[in-house]
Amino acid sequence: MFSIKMRSSKGGPHEKGGRHISGIERIVNEDEVESEIINAYRRARMHERGDSDFINIKVEKVKESDIIYKNKLNIKQHHVESKEEGLALSSEILQSAGVSEKACEIAIQSILNLTESMHGAMLIDKDTGERLDERGMKGVRVTGISSADINDYRKALENNIDCGIHLEEALILASKVTSARGVTAELCWSDDPNYLIGYVAANDNYERIPIMKDKGNPIGGRVFLVDTDQFDEDYTLEDLIEYLEEQVVLIK
């Protein structure tokens, strides 16, 4: 199997101040590599956030022995009438998962306060609201993820409202994130200007909230709420970050 990663930006590479446009990751069989490279290029060039002028596509072989498998989260659909209702509902779901009210407020406000979208996620203590990673706007970027079988995966999702690439990719990412020891929940909404849906992932559920921001807003972000009581001398914050960034996980 091969990992295909694409990231694109406008105004140069991300590391030199380029504005993030899009990204994608797939883990596919060898006979699918060429078509996925083409799909990745098209996505970079035809995205609602703009036309990329820097595109990086990376292809790496993945050993079967390096892969672990996890089940996808259960999808729960919610209905709200406004962004305010959506944010309030996200706080309610987070608190029901064991996140403190203070940490919920900090997590939501941390995304609302962003002046540009982050490259990765903020890690925040679920009890105190303290930010645990020290990576600024870079954050912790989850990689090494894909579906175990894309056709079976898409078939399982086809009866969901607004099923599309956003749900397909976000559910895979959230399923890996919440499988990590120490992660209590994830809060996220998209940086695509006209995609208003966000979610909370917790307690084996992917809680989909239809309005989490104003239409036309090009800024989104994600926060992982972390239970630091899960850490000890044998399992640390660095181990959690390594799992999120390095471990290859296929979602069934």
C-alpha cells in the first residue's frame, strides 16, 4: 500500500508564509496510486478557497506491519437554527463527555479568536483549559489516516444527510483522534467559506452540527480535549502526539 499526501497553498509554501488552500491524504493499493495523484492535483487547483500556486504531493510505501485498524465513529445528526445554537450545543456535548465548562469555553473561543486557519490542532486540557502543545499556529497535524476499504466506507455513509468529501474525511480523522489514549473529545469546524457544518467527536460518536460559523467565513480549526490523568512515565504527551502524527491507522 502507498500513502499519498497533498498540501497546497497560495503565495508560496506554508513554511514561508503561504496561505493554506487544501490538503488530502489517502492510503491506497498500488494500482490506485496514479488516479489518486490526479485527484489530489485537481483538488489543489480547483478549491473554493482559491487557486494554489504551491502544490506538494508526496508518495510513500506503507508496510502492512505498520498499520493498525480502528472502527469508525457512529454518526449522530443534529439540527440547529443558528451559529449561536450550534456553539451552545457543542459545549453541551463536550460537557456530557467529561470536559469542564471552563475548558469548553476556552476551546470554542480559541477557534473563534483565530485570524487565520491553523495547519493542525490545538491540544487543550479537558479540565483546566490550558493549552498543552507549544506549537502556536502550526498545532498538531494528524496524518497516517485513510479508510480500510474506500468503497465499503462510502457505501456505509451514503444514507447520511449532506454526505460528501467533508464528512468522509472528517469522520476518518475523528475516528483516529478519539481512538488515541488520553483524547476525551474533538471539536472542529471547517475553514471552507461556505461549509458551515462542524462536529464534536466523543464517546464513540461523531456529533454533526449543521451551523458552527457564519457563511463566507474562511477560518476554521480543531481542538483535541485531553485527559492528562491518562499520562504517566510510560505514556506521555509526546507519545500521544507521536500517535496522532505518525501512526498509520485505517478506519473500518
